[in-house]
Amino acid sequence: MWAAGGSILAFVAAQRSVGLEQLFLDPAYLAGEPWYTGVLSDLGVLGWASATVTALWGGWVAAQTGRPTAARFLRAGALVSIVLLADDLFQLHADVLRFMGLPKGIRQLVIVLPAVAWLVRYAADIARTRWVILAGALTGFAASLVVDGLAAPGSTVGLFVEDSAKLLGVLAWTQYMVMTSLDIMRSTIRDAAHLTSEAPVALTEHGIGHDDSTHEQARRRADDAAPVGDGDRHAAGTRAARRG
């Protein structure tokens, strides 16, 4: 990370197109505005970042514990969060893509297309998670887009409703990603520990020595059969099965 950061700083020091103050200092300070300028927008950016990091971490844990389907699901969700984070932080659809001459509707579609693809590709997996929270996030985003298209330019009421709906959507998205990642990590770690402890015993009972390939097949069957991230319900079912 220091190498990447050093390269960026070297480029910043060498270029002469943009003043260093514009790159290093806070926008509110440069504009002479109060410290709380844009604080709600910053809160949304923190939400996107939290969702991204948590989903990436959950995907790594799922991959390490033999649940590739859950790992792909979370990694794809993290990628969607990164796109939405970049749009919010760098104003991609409002400023960057505008210079390409694209209409506003097309610019917005470019940003939301990865999210749509993720929803369609992993619809079955999403149905096994806390999807109601995700539905709330999507409702907030949809309401924000509708108000953005209908509100009169410069309308204070329109601004409040549009950005409030968007912020609530971001918070719900963050909650969904964090809770789903935690559910999946609990499930995958528990299942991996269960397979590790019981697989050698089962193989020995059948007169077979410990075989990594057979153990891997058991992991894959567990990945296909277990819920993506229903957490406590799956744990309760496992405990009930053990008692039986």
C-alpha cells in the first residue's frame, strides 16, 4: 500500500495542472464553508465503504472455508458497492460521464447496470438472505431517481426528498451487506469446523483413510446445500439435528 501511495504522491508532486491545495485540503475549507458542509453526503460515502469492505472480508472467509458460491455472491456485491461508491464520491454520472456527451438517463443506467446484473444473477441466493432490507434499499434508490426526474431544478423540497431517499437507501444497503456477510461468515466457519471434526470419523467408519479429495467433495456438497446466509436459522437446525 505504501508503494501505491508513494506512486500517487510522486505523480501529484510532478504534475502542474492542479494546485496541491485542491488535492490535499478539505473542499469545505477551500470554499470557506462551515465544517458540516456535505456531512450527510460524507455519511453516505462511509456507508458504501463499509458495505464494500465487509462484503470483501465475508467473501474471503467464505472462500477459505470451502463455500465458493457464497464467496462469489459477496465479491460481486462488493464490486457493485465499489461502483456506487465511486459514483457518489467522484460524481461519475453527474460530472465525469457528462463530458462523454451521454444523456443523463444513459449515464445513470451505466451506474446502476452492475447492480441490476447482480440482482438478476444472484436472485436465488438473495432470496435466502435478509432480502427485506435489500428491498428497502432498492426502494430508497428508486424513489431518489424518480424525484430527481420530477422535481423542479433548484427546489429545496425536491432536494430534501431526493437526497433523503438516497441516504436511507445507502444505509439500508450497508445494513444488508454487513448483516449478510456476518451471517455467511458464521455459517461457513461453523460448517467448516463441523466437516473438519466429523469427516475423518466418517471415513474411518467406512474403512477409508483420510482423503483430501473426498473431504473437498463434502465441502462442495455443503456449499450447494447450505443457505447462503440465513445465520441463526441454519444454526438452530444444525443443533436440532445433533440432538436428534
